[in-house]
Amino acid sequence: MLGIKKQFDAWEPGHHTGTFRGNQLAMATGLTTLRHLRDNKIAGQSRRPGRVAER
């Protein structure tokens, strides 16, 4: 996966453009993961199996 936009190419090669792209991708991935966990109530679904496993 790559995060490529015209705005990202404004800097010359070697001026941290790779670092900026990676951070944006990581943030978008993290936000999508958190939304999925919230929307699908994953925490609530894991409580019961967790209690069973503790026994």
C-alpha cells in the first residue's frame, strides 16, 4: 500500500517524503481499526470468552 497524492510530491526526493507517507498510512490504518472495533462492539464480544478462558 502506498499513500500517494500530488501534494506529497511537492518536496524533492530525500526530504523526508517517505517518512510523511508512512505516518499518514499508519494513522489512517489505526483510525480505521479503532472505528471497526467500536462499530462492531468487539470489546463487548471478547469479555465473555475472556472470562471463560480465565477459569
